[in-house]
Amino acid sequence: MQNSTKNSGGRIANAIIVPMVAVVLTSVLGIFGLMHWSARLSDRTAEQSQERLINGALELTRNYLIKQQTGVVIWDDAYHEVNQDDPDESWIFNNVMHWLFQNHRFTKGVLINRDFEVQQIYAQNYTSKWMTPEVLHSLKPSIAKVRARYITSFRKTPSGLFSFVPKSSDARRSIAETGIVSLQGEPHLFSAAAVMQQIQSISPMRRPPSVLVSLVPLRGEKLKGIAEMSRLDGFVLANIQAPRPGVGQYLLRSPRGDDVGVLAWQSAQPGTQMMRRINPFLALAAFMIAAVVIAVTMFTRQMTKRLARSEANAVHTSRHDALSGLPNRARFHALLSDILEESILNGSNTAVVYIDLDHFKDINDTLGHSAGDKVIMAVAKRLRHVIPESGIVARISGDEFAMVLKDCESEEWLEYILDQVHDEIGRPIMIGRREIFASMSMGAAIAPRDGNDPDELLRKADIALYDAKENGRSRRSFFEPSMEQQVQSKDEMSRELRLALKNDKLDLAYQPQSDTTAKRIVSVEALARWTREDGTVVSPAQFIPVAEETGLINDLGIWVLNKACAKAHDWPGIVVSVNVSPNQFKHPRFVEKVMAILAANNLPPQRLEIEVTETVFAGRNDSVLKALRRLKNLGVKVALDDFGSGYSSLSYLRRFPFDTLKIDRDFVSDMNGNAEAEAILVSIIQLGKALGMTIVAEGIETAQQIRFLQDHDCHRMQGYFISRPLSGAALSKFLEDFQGTDSNDYLNYQPRALGS
């Protein structure tokens, strides 16, 4: 009964309160709406007036450009000089183009001859690179108008000759066009005028004129002059940007209608100012009226809001990522399905883009997960800001995002949007006082071209992302069928390689290294080789990258180490050199595994040499250096491979005392007859010796290279001229033959083939 009474009282209260609230709200909102509409109308009228001021100031400035140009374009000497068969470019430079710079600050200029070809280019800094096909393309409409107006100004006389009779009494106006173009993103004012005679003569035929185009930056004195004429506050030249309240914008367009920038200013807003004065009184009146209603309905409304808020939070939490606030994977999939259904009905294209932050793990490792979370939030905010309003962005996992872009007009349009995304994310992110620069790789698939199924599109976008990351990161890729075939091929190779490792179906080849005298083999480099059961030879250039990507490189590297150390007993006194991948050093027990392999094969550490490249130091430098020092302390030799191929090799030589320095093969192959390459090679040898290192030259293919390296006391030499990589048995036979070969005979010997 009590509940029935409460419900009845509630219904009565609602019957009275609801109509009253509706009337009050309708009245208040109507008044507010009318006043705000009037204010906006007043603001827009004021802004249009300001735009007319700017338009007039621009028109005066452009007219003044024509007047400044008149001194050289309406001149008999200039007319005859530019139109002769062999014009004097020096005279034109000094008396026309450079004169305009000295007297009127025209920083650039281009002379178009009668055949509509570029005859001469001028720039204050003496470069012609600013004149690109795009700039000429933008200027062509104005140049064409000048030529057309000039030609149509000729009138045929009764004698059959032509007399120049311009439509306007002011000849300068009849043969000149002005406008704005963009040079490397910077707006420039230009004046294009026909070069003509001071005294108009009769001519037997009408010919188009040569046209002089003179340009001056809009920024600087010209912008200051326009600002002074318009008398607007906060007058600046800016890039194209979204409209903002209180900021007026005058769009600058090229002769072809392309946007080249905006003139922005602090716009006067009389309507807004009026509303700021009136709003407090209106708000107070509305508050007093609403207070009575609020007092009666407050409790009910609060409870309703709490329940609604709890429900909304629960729904939002289930659909959105807690850190970034973006839709999560499940919500993204549902939204994508809806959009694809809509695009099928509309016949429009939809782009699905996968995004992965490059090297995000390095940020977490070096700065901590708190900094990583801040980077994720900053990236999410920027993605929301830069994509079109109709687009959707979601966080899929740790450092992966996804976007849906509706109504994708073309691949070029999509490239433009992704360029904006790339530029936005590329701006520095401040974490405390530290600047962090993030980059991303993007993969895109487009419906219906690549399918209409959400899962299929996501899979293909992920394949395109993989392609972008594989080809250098910080780039984008669009899905192509060949990518899918490549992924499947790599997956198949990965499975075959894993099986080959498991069944011990790989082989090792060994490439010998001789000493300085070329009489003794002192070291061999162990190289992994793979031949499938059908006899197909798989190049290391194919299966090593696959092993790196799939994590098999750790197993492969240990296999090579173990096999090489076991085989080393067949060649007493010879050092066995093994390449170690950067990923192997990331394993926390890599050094312990090397120690175990040496112990299991009873091989002294001094007979093992580990070869590393500069890339092993990327990212976690301290842990890598620690592992290398532990190996060196055990007696294992450490070599820096491909020295000189990177830009920071010297810093690594300073930070870690390598035993061996392997000179990149490019230096050896380039030295034949090349004094510069030979000088660099000698410098590297001397540098290594000064640091107490053993110097190894790779890629030796001629006797002349051997002699040169002997003359400069290179410690060890390796290459096809000495021997190609050999199987274990072939190497044993090679060593027997080699030890009995005289060095002079050896230098006349031909390179040995694999297995010979």
C-alpha cells in the first residue's frame, strides 16, 4: 500500500512538474537560442567585413607589384634583348631580374619565352632549384592569360598590319596578372607581365610575348603592409588549419585554385561580446527559475543519474580501452562490421588501417612503463585529432592501433590522410623534461577491393603492416596479393627450417682465412647452409632473416656454435669463427650456453671467435657489452664484423676492446686502382693495429689485392681467391694442399671452388 501511495504521489508530481519544466525550459532555451543566433549573425557580418578589408589590402599590394615591375617589362631594350635568337642572359640577369631584387626586393623570377618555355630562372640565393614543375604548373594559368590578353590587344588595320591597342588605357593593367603560389610550402606573391615596347609600333603579325614572372615572399614586409592597411589584431600567415572560434581566416589560393595558406587574425566579435555581458543576467534568471524545479526533483534526478552513470560506465568500460579511452578490439570489430554493411549499400570504399609503434619496447625498457603509458595516451589523442570526423580509431593491443576511414575516395586520398597521421605522430612527445620521438608503421586494406568481411580486411591490413615493418619501419604499405603469398612462403619456410633444425638436416660450410704470408691458414669462418630433401639449396639470405623474425635464430645460432666447436678438433691450431645474431644476445643465458658448448666439446675458449656487427649494440647497450666482456674474460675472441659499413663504428671500438677487426668487403673490392679506397683501407689497418687488434680483410678476389694487403701487413685475409666456403671434409683436404703450396705459386693460383 505504501509503495502504491509513493507511486501515485510520484505520478501526480510528474504530471505537474513535467509540463512546468517543459514550458520553462522551452522559454529559456528559446530566448537563449534567439540571442545566440543573433550574436553569431553579428559575428559573421563583422568577419565578412574584415575579409573585405584584407581582400582590398591584398588587391592594393598586388597592383603595387605590377607598378614595381613596369620599369623593366615596358622597356624597348628589354623587349629586344629577351626576344632575340641568342639573348644575353647576363644582361637580363643584371638589368631585369637582379635589378628588381635590388630595387623592389623581388627575390625570385622566371622568364618565359614566346614559345612558352622557361628561358631564364633567377633567385636571390643564385639557385634554380625553386623552379619545379609544380611551381610552373601553378603559374601557367596566369602566364597564359597575359599572353592571350597581349595577343588580343592587337587590332588589324586596313593595311593588313597589326597595331597594339590595349582594351584599357593603362597598358600595365592589360598585360599583367598577379596571384599567390606556394614555394616549398611558403606563400609568395607574384606578378606575371608581358615584356613589351615603350613605343608601340605596327607589326606585320601577332606574336605572343615573353612573360616575366617576379615573386616576393608574402611573409615579411608584404605581410606587414597588408596588416597595416587592414588594421586587424593578431595578423599572421599560417598553414591551412581547421576553423577556430575568435580567429578569422582568409584562404589564399593559387591560380589553379589550390590552397597555399591562410591569413589569420583575431576577429572582432561584437555579438559574442554582447552575449558575454548579457549571459550572466540571463543565467541568473534561469538559475532562479530552475532552482524551484530542481529542489523538488533533485533527489529523484540524482538517483536516476547515478543509475544511468553506473550503467553507462559499465557499457563504456566493456567497449573501450581503459588507458587511452579508445574503442577496444571487440568494439572496433562491431563498428567495422556496421560500417562495411553501410558501405556496401552506398557503394563506397572503406579503408582499414593497422598501426604499430616502432620500437615501443625500447621506451618501456629505458624509461619505464609509466612513460610508455603516457606515450600511448599521447598517440591516442593525436590519432583522434588528425583523422576525419567520420573515421574511427581504436587501440587493439599494447602498442597497436587500428583505424577505419569511411568514404575512401582513392588510394591517393588515403595516402594524404596517412601522411597527416605520420606527421602528427612524428612531433616530439614531452615526458617530463624529456622529448620522445615516436614513429609508426602502417598497413592498409581497402574494401571492397580487398574484401568485405571484417576479419579478412583486418588480416590483410595486418599483412600490409608486416610488409611496412619488414621494409624499414616508419612507413606505410597497402595490401597486395603478393604480400599474402610472401607471408605464406615465409611461414612455410619457417616450419621447414624448424623441422630441419629438429632433425639435424642443416650443414656447415667453412671459409678459410690465411695469415699475412699467405702460407698458413689460421682461422675458418663457420657458415650455415641448408639443402632441402629435394636438393633445393636455400640461400642464407633467405632463411637467416626468417629465423630472425620467428625467433629460430637462437636455436640456429646454438646449433652452429655446437657443430663448429665439435668440428674444430679436426683442424688443430686453427681458430673457428662464428657469427652471432643481435637477437641471441637478448637471451639472458647466452653466455652460459656458450660456456656449456665449449665444455661439452672440450674446446679451449681461445680457439673460438665470436663475430658481431654494429647492430648488436642497438637498444640495450649495457647488457650487450656485459655479455661480450664476460665472453672475452673467458678467453673467447670477439671480432667486429663489417667494420666501416655503419656510421658509428669508431664509438664501438672505444667502448669495447675487440680482439679482431674485420674490414668490410666493399673497401677491398673498391681498392683496385682507386687511390682513395686504398688510402681508407690503409687507415683502417693502421687504426686496428694502434688499438692492438688483429686485422682481417674480407672479399679478396685477386692476387693484386693479396700483395697490397701483404705490403701493409694485414694480419689475416679471407675471400674467394683463397677459397670459397667448403664442407668439413673438403676443408681438411684443402688444408693439406694449402700447407704445401708455395706463396709465389699461390698468388698465381686460381680461386678454389666449393668442395674442391
